[in-house]
Amino acid sequence: MSTNNFNMSFDAATRQAFADVLADYGLTVPQAFKLFANQVIKTGVVPLSFDWREKQPQRAPSEKLRQAIAELENGETTVYENLDDFVRAFK
């Protein structure tokens, strides 16, 4: 089987970011495109989702949340029998 070259242009930052993600999967850019092309050919479907969201940065828990977790882990909590008792405690 003969092969042909297929050239694409990316800006350097995009290509590097793409290559970094693929490296996490153990793939190179050419390998990923070959896999993509073979899947499209075999399935007749373009395997892309257009409803993705930007990666959200990890948010550190607030000090108040960390304190509440510590109190819970140390058994420093109040247990209420039911919702009415809980509401009464805060009135």
C-alpha cells in the first residue's frame, strides 16, 4: 500500500497543546489523525462532540468548608431527629 503525505498548518501553541494532550494517551499527532480517519471510514460517522465545555479550573474549598469538614470528621456535629427539629434550632 502506498502512502501520501497530508500536511496541516497549526500555530505553534495549538500544535504543542494538542500534542501534550495526545501524549497523555500515548499517541503522537500523526497517530491520532490516523486513528480518527480510520474510525470515520469504518463507522461513517464523525466522532466529535460539539457540546463540550471548557475545562473548569479546580477550585480550592473555602476556609468555611474546610472547617465544616474538619468538624464533621472530628464528630463535632449535631444530629437532629427530623427537619422540624433542625429548623427550630435555627430560629
